[in-house]
Amino acid sequence: MYHHLAFHLSNSHPLGISVFASYFPRVQVTGFCIHFSQKRLQSCPVSHCYIVRSLATAMENKQFLLPFEQAKKAYTSSTRKKSRTTMLRFAVTLFAVIMSSTCQKFGCLEGNTHKLKPSPEPNMRECTLYSKSSCCYADFTVQLARSPVIKISNSYWNRCGQLSKPCEDFMKKIECFYRCSPYAARWIHPRYTAAIRSVPLCQNFCDDWYEACKDDSTCVRNWLTDWERDRSGENHCNNECIPYSEMYTNGTDMCQSMWGKSFKVSKSSCLCLQMNKKDTVAIKYLLSKSSEESSSSSSSSSSSSSSEERACQKKLLKFEKLKGEEKEHTR
């Protein structure tokens, strides 16, 4: 049995973690990340980090890790003779440690096809952009390798006819990011740990996606909420099929509506994702403390964001030049 305790965390404090470990010696501390099991080592997303996830019993090692409430009770009973001041200090210390800890940068979402933590998947049939560090297993990508794609899990893609190849390719990119990207958890939903929210997409990606799908048809505007689901969870249309160009006004509208609040169109042309190899450049800056996420708080942070934008653009130009030279050499 695993007990999930959710905490909204900020920056870590190594001293606090060492204090926490001294109270609970069987808790494993990895870097600045606390894991409650050898069996379920799991790295938490960098934003809205949900730590103390896996309180478990490692039966094979005969190491019994108590659920949180039992551990607290055990500690309390062992210190009954101590003063209330000591107990209060313990409570404050424990709370401070939990609220100030953070975890490894790249974790995985908690969907039913996600791994606990990313790892290489050299045999992926699709989504190979994430093969070096993937949150999905290679077996999952078999569903996406077929064309036309009929369904993924229990969701059909062809309720309004088969998607055109260009449109299907964009749908695959979105599916691959959600299922397999080790970066997706950077934008984990604050209340639903299997979901993402406000992932910044580049304007040109959204425009190209819209252009690829505008002549295809759909019967729902929001693919997360608008389907009618039967008892088995399969999706069905509630309304008649219409072209994407009638369902969505433009690329921005489609990106910010098709998957609910999962994606947003970035104002930046570099601090955003395109679901291709260029993302490796953008991710570096998106994960920095002065990234777009915090740029709206003050004029100083806005200036910092501009600096990040310039650095990103410079790095992206180098990346494109290098890729161009590699293509020349392979001819």
C-alpha cells in the first residue's frame, strides 16, 4: 500500500533534510529529494513538487517503513517525557523541511502509462525524440507507430474519419510529449498529477498544426472534456463533425482549447516548445529560475526574462548552424 501526501514545495534546504533524516533514519535521502522506499524511488516534478509520495513496506529487505501517521505516532510516544517545547520544535522543523524540500529536475507525470522516473528506451517505435530519457515504455509507442492511428488506449482518433497524415503527425507529437517527455512534469497540474497545465508552445508550431488539420474534421472542441464516454471509457461524439477550421479560429485558439488548459501559446519565439530537437535549447532556459513562468512579477524579472530570451535566441542560432553543417557533411 502506498500513501500519497501532497505538499506544495519551494526551494530545498540541505540542513533541514539532514534533520529530517535524523528523525527518520530509514528514510532514504537522495540529493535534495526524500524517498520513502528502495522499491519505489521516484523523482518529483520540479514545479509543484509532490514529495513524500511513496510510504511503503520493503518486505524483501525486512525494512518496515511506517506510514506517515504511524511514524509520527511512534515518534510522539517515544518522546512523551520530553517537554512541549521540544515537541513543538520537532513539529516546526518537520513542517519546514517538508515545505522547503525539492526534488530532481526531471520526474514523470502520474498517468496510467507513465513510468515512475525517466529512463532510456532505445527500442521506441515512435516518440524517438525522448528515447534517451523517456517517461513511457517502448511498448506504448507501438500504438502510435501504426498509420493511420485508430485509437490510443481507449480514445479513438477517427470518430470523424481518419486524420490526414500531416494532422496525424502533429497529434502524435502532442501525445508523445504528454506520455514520454521527461520535461512534461515541469508543467504538472497543481491538483491532478497525471495532467499538465500551461505548457508554452511556440506560435509557429500552433500555426503549422492548425494548417495541417484545418481540413480534417472533429466533433468536439475540448478533447479532454467534451467527448461522451461509455462504460468502458471509450469516446463518442455528442455533436456532428465539422472541419477544424470551423471549430477553431486559428492556431492560437486550437492550441489553447483542444486540450483544455494543457497548453498556452508563448509570447516568446524561443522560450517555447516545438516538439522537436530544438526543444533541448528552450528547455535549458525554461527550467531556469528566471524563465517565462516568473517573468511577470516585476520589472526586474521582466528584464531578466528578456536576457533569457536573448541568450536562448543566440543558443538556438548556434544549434541551427551546427545542424546545417552536419547535413552538409552527410551529403
